[in-house]
Amino acid sequence: MSELSVNHLLGIKYITEADIQLIFETADHFKEVINRPIKKVPSLRDITIANLFFENSTRTRLSFELAEKRLSADVVNFSAASSSVKKGETLVDTVNNILSMKVDMVVMRHPNPGAGVFLSKHINASIVNAGDGAHEHPTQALLDSYSIRERLGDVAGKNVVIVGDILHSRVALSNIFALQKLGANVKVCGPKTLMPKYIEKLGVTFEPNLVNALNWCDVANMLRVQNERMDISYFPSTREYTQQFGVNKKILASLDKEIVLMHPGPINRGVEITSDVADSKQAIILDQVENGVAVRMAVLYLLASKIKQYEN
Amino acid sequence: MSQKVLLNATEIHIALHRLACQLIENHDNFENTVLIGIQPRGIFLAERLKGLLVSEYKIKKVQLGKLDITFYRDDFRRSGTPLEANKTHIDFVVENKKVVLIDDVLYTGRSIRSALTAIQSFGRPDEIELLTLIDRRFSRHLPIQPDYRGRQVDAIGDEKVKVCWTENEGEDAVYLVNSD
């Protein structure tokens, strides 16, 4: 197997375990590339990629842009805040206009769930979903699993707990799909109000107690409390959230083993994770960021290899 | 499919010793020289040569790297079969070093062109030489010639040159494979 089964990366739901393994193996090579004195390969020099961000992002956008540049692709950036979307242009029109400028691939973040899937049916370009509403964020899940694999050797058989706002989190959903496809056991933990009603239908268990969850797991993925997505109050106060679901040194010391801590960023220091824990050796938060570039290079490279313009 | 032996184990043995001696003539004690085997098939030859230099010719230190050229190839998105990458392992900087690129068969020269680009990611070498066990004449697409060659062969059209090593195929031999 050396080719992806899909032409777009719209979500982890749509790809196979073999796809994920291929992405990981390719990312291994790119991780070596980005640690060279000259961190660039010419593979995508005849590919143009548009980064369409209809929603704010720093890390993901920067990570994608770096990945694209390290592959020598031409990159155009677009952010909704300063564009004609404000004038009422539809998504398909916006993207088709950009594609008429001969763009081969689109990396898109959009506030509406399913925006990527919708677009893939209407336009002729390879699409990478960089987050669509509360639906999926596939590259984040891939880099999370990749980081677990790097730290623990394998994902299969590992116990992973995702803590926090599962309801509003595309990271959680993509992570659940990815971890399960790779054979890990997944639990979710957090306030009951932030749990999707049918979460257990996905084959994950809900654990309301943080200490129990941490005692069970090998890896804890601490999600950010997404204040901007909460139009109503899901918990009484941030302080109460921290008391019940925040990880600190004391809790970690009370566990009988050393667990690995992850965070997709940006961290609310002192809310879901204390500063000293976030900066400790147990936390692989910065490894996740580094791996993000390698994993995104792998995704872009593998999808680009399916665009065969030169075939006779 | 028929195949003909181009080099048997003894002939390969002799060629390897000659190549090792030629390398020593030009690179003395390898102080400022590094060997780079090109993935996937050049690394066997590179490792053999390093082994000979160290054990038979008592060169104290020979630096050897493995270079994968997949991401530098010029047929990305053009060939029917997807390209599969291999591991690159170069734990030294090639800046101001003499580099000897090593591959088993020199055919069109395109792999070497890719390797010349790839090696620049590790610094600016002082000079680059090319060593191949088999040099296929009359088949070059690019103006690239080896500095050291084990054997020059004339192979045409659909014929393939296959180099086997004890390490992975169980024998040392070079075959000319005819596809019809």
C-alpha cells in the first residue's frame, strides 16, 4: 500500500487504518527532512495550494503554510475576515473564483460542519479539511496519534482519555475516530453538560471523575475550554471547572504511573492544565506542534501524488 | 523472461577490491571524504565498500550515509506507480567535504540528478564524485558519467540490469534480464 484510498482528506471517518499508517510512515521521512540544515524538498514545486480560512486560526494555518512551503508548493492565503465573503459571496463561488486562478489543492477551515464534504462535491481540486465547525479536524487527530506512536511506540492497545469540552470539539471527534481505527481504547471525561448525548454510540465510555480517568489511561488529551463556542453556560464557573477537571502536579503525583499529557493548543494555563504540568517532561505539547508540520507534509504529499496531470 | 549472468560472485569481489583501491588513490585516508549510498539499492554496495576499506585496507574511519531521493525525483505525479520513500540517514554535515555518491546501476542518470539536488540539503560539498557497479552505456538522458565504474555494459530497450547482493537476495551476482 503506497497510495491513499481517498482524493480528499475531509475527515478521519472517511479514511482507513492503512491510510493512517501510510501517512505516519511518510511523516517519519518528512520529520527527518525538517530536521536537516535545509528543510525543504522540491516535490510539490508545480502544485499551487490555497489556504482558505473562514475562521480564525494561528497554529493550524502556520503549520499548513510551513508544510506547504517545505514541500516547495506555491501558496496563496485567504482569510474570510478581509474578503468578499463579507459582501455575501457563496462558498462555491468564492472557491471557484480562486480555482480559476489554477489552484490544485485547497486547505479549508470553515465554521460550518460538512463544509469540506460539500465543497468536494462541487469543485475540482483536492481538499484538506483544516477544521469544519464541531465536525472534524483530521490533521490534528493524525498528529495527536502520531505523537502517541512516537512517544509510546504504538497506538494499538493504549488507553487514551480525552478530557474537556467534547460537545464543541472537532478535535475530540477526529481523535476518537483515529484512535479507534488504530486500535486504542478511548474514554471521555468532562462536565456532563459538555458531553454529546449519543457519545457512547461511538464506542467510547464516559467517565465523570478525572482521577479515575487518569488512573486508567496511558495518555490524557486535555482539550481547551472553548469559551467562544459556548453561547450558554455549561458549567458554573471556570474556577469550578478547574477544580474538577484541571490537571495539576498533585493529581499526577497521586497516580501510580507516569502518563503522557497532550494538548491541541492554545492552552488556557491554569484552567485545564497548570503551567508547571504543561511545561513538564510528561507533556508532549510542543512535540505535537513539531509533528504537525511533518504530518501535514505527508498528507499534502500523498494527496498531491494522486493529482496526475501528466499522465498520457 | 530470460537472464544472463553479467558478473558472478568472483568478478564482483574483484571489482569491489579495485573500486576500493581507486577510492584510496583519490581519497587517501578518507579524512575529508564521505560515502553516500543512494536508497534503496545503492546502500548495499556502499556498505560493502566501507567494509572493505575498513577491514582489508585498514582505513580507520569511513563515514557512510544513506540518502533517499524520492522527494527530489522528477517523475513525481508522472509515473503510474506511486513513489515509495526510504529512510535517509546522514548524521554528518557534508559542508566542505568530498562526497562519493554510490549506486548500483547508472542508467538514465535521473536518480543521480535527484541525488545531486538532495545532497545540497546537507550542506555545500567541496566536490561530488560518482561510483557505480554497473554503467549502462548509450542510455543516458542527462550529461552524467561515473568517476568509478565496476563494469560497463551495453543493454538495450527492455533489458534490465539486476544487481543481487548476499544481504538481501542470497547471492552476489549481476544479471541482464530480458523481458520477452
